[in-house]
Amino acid sequence: MIAIAFPSPPPTTAELETLRQEVRAFLAAELAHLPPRERVRSWMGFDASFSRKLGQRGWIGMTWPKRYGGHERSALERYVVLEELLAAGAPVSAHWIADRQSGPLLLKYGTEEQRCEILPRITAGECFFCIGMSEPDAGSDLASVRTRATPVEGGYVVNGTKVWTTNAHLCHYMVLFCRTGVQEDRHAGFSQFLVDMKTPGITVRPIADLSGEHHFNEVVFQDVFLPRSALLGKEGDGWKQLMEELAFERSGPERFLSSFVAMVEAVRALRDAPSDAAQAAIGRMTAQLVVLRRLSRSVAGMLQRQEKPDLQASLVKDLGGVFEQEVADIIRSLVAVEPSLGAKDELSATLARLVMLAPSFSLRGGAREILRGIIARGLGLR
């Protein structure tokens, strides 16, 4: 038998539960005006003013050093805040990427000047990041990207295109993953750069999703000059750094809580007279949710111990994506409503938005096929 080891998740404490209740009270007041059909957007909801309020409460950059605007709290305290934000469907998209992965990347590989200038703005909820990874001809196969940064006097010139770049039209910075060297093997010759989105030569073009909304973008680099100080870490170390970054992206509670608001609405609709089939289905979904949460909290503990949970994070992301996509179909089989964005019925409108969001759950953070390849390689199967 082949197994993937997940350490026991850290136990909860009275301090963590106190924090949880504090966050719940804050969200109950702040989101009282927001109906479920809006909250089901979960971490795709963009609201800069809400991010600033979280920053004022000290709930962004929670684990970072105080000298950079952080609060030096534990990864588990941060996890509690994330869980409550997602379960409530809070509009956290503005600061999400910066808090989750770009900030930690700068902490480890950025210059002191970059850390002092940018990190306090992130923790204040006033500086937003996007990710320049996927490309039109590469998708989730990041080893196939073609965007190149060519060394020139004083820095680099970048040419290429990135795609599915969430919130690029609203963000201040991008962490760009591109080629800088000869491709010795599939995972060599890459580097990462900190890119100011106001840099001349960058064009951002909207990509509408199934609902006609604008979250995604195509970002074109045409002879974009980046100073040498924009390089993050060492030239050629981009793949190693990228894998560290993706461990943060793939293991959090957003990988299984994106459908949670719709689950709550379904339970509310069924609670007065649930059929045996409905009770069984809700029970199965709840059990899956509990298991995924345990796995995800285990990875949070590994990250706090500065371990490298690449394999475990990929598994959480894959299992979570499957679960989140199944929720929409399960609810439709249990409740006699047709999904409709314009419906007066809140469950119908909430379900409609979830149905349109669900296809992206197995793409964002790495396509399902890519993740399963990582898992197979980690188990020695390929």
C-alpha cells in the first residue's frame, strides 16, 4: 500500500476559539447587508474597503514580523481567520494573493527595500498582487512558459503574455514567472520578478467568465524594462521558489470552502422537512468537509514548522476541488429549484452563481491533471 503522511493537525486552544468568536462578530456586522448570492463568490469577491478594515484589525500579514507591519501571530491563528472569512463568504479577493503567497515570497526572497516599502502596505489592506504564471500555450504546465526576461544593461527586458491573471486590472504588483536562461531541463532556466503594474509596455486585457464578469485578464509584456532589483531570489532559481509559493496557494481552506455558502443555503431550505436522501447527502458532504479541514490544518502546521508540504498541499487541492465541484450537483439533486441569477429565491440565485464558478475550481492553483502528476511523482509512481 502507498500512503501520503499527514501529521496530526495542531490542537485548538482557548485563545484560538476566542479569536474565532471575535472574527465571527466582526463579520456578522460587516456582511449583514450582503445576501448569499453575493457571498457565494467567496474569495473571488473584490472589495478594497473591506480589505482595509481587515488590515485595521490586524488580520492581514498576521504571521509576518512586526518590523514589516505584521503581527507575529501563529499560522493557526491566521488559519482561524481565513476559515471564518471563507465560511461567511467575505469579499477578500483584493488582498488575498498578497497575504497568502506574494508577501511570504517577498519576506524570503525580496530585498530589504522591497520588504520595508511593500509589506506594510499589504498588511494595511492597501496593496494588491496578481500572479503572472499561466500562458496561452502553457496553461497549468508552467514548465512550458515562453515569456522571457532578457538580460540587458541595468536589468532585463521582458516579452511575452500571461493569461487568466486574476485582478491584474486592479492590482499594484505582479510576481512574474518567466524564462531567463537556457532550458537545460524542463524545470531549469526560470526566474521570478517583482513587477510594478504601472511599468510602461504592460497591457492588461479583460477576459470575461461564464457569467460575463471580469476577474481574469490577459497581460501582455512588450519590451518591458525591469531593473535588476526586480529579480526575486537568484536568477535561475525560479522553479524552486515557485514550488514553495504554490504550497501556500494549494493547501488553504479556500480549496474546500468555496461552496460552503451554497451548502448553508441548501441546509436552510431543507431543514423543515428533509428527506432521507437529503439527510444522507448532507451528512456525506459534512463528513468530507471535516476530513478536508483536518488535512488542510495539518498542512498549516507543517508550514508553521517550515517544512515543505508540496505533496500534501497538492493532494488537499485536488481533493478539495473535486468536493467543491460536486456540491453544486448534489444540491441540485436535493432541492427543487432551477439555478437563475435573476431569481428572487436566494437559493436559486446562489446556486446559479456556484454553477458558473465551479468549472474554475479544478483549474485555479494548478489543473487537476498537473496536480495528480505531482502526487504520482511524489509517490514514486512516475
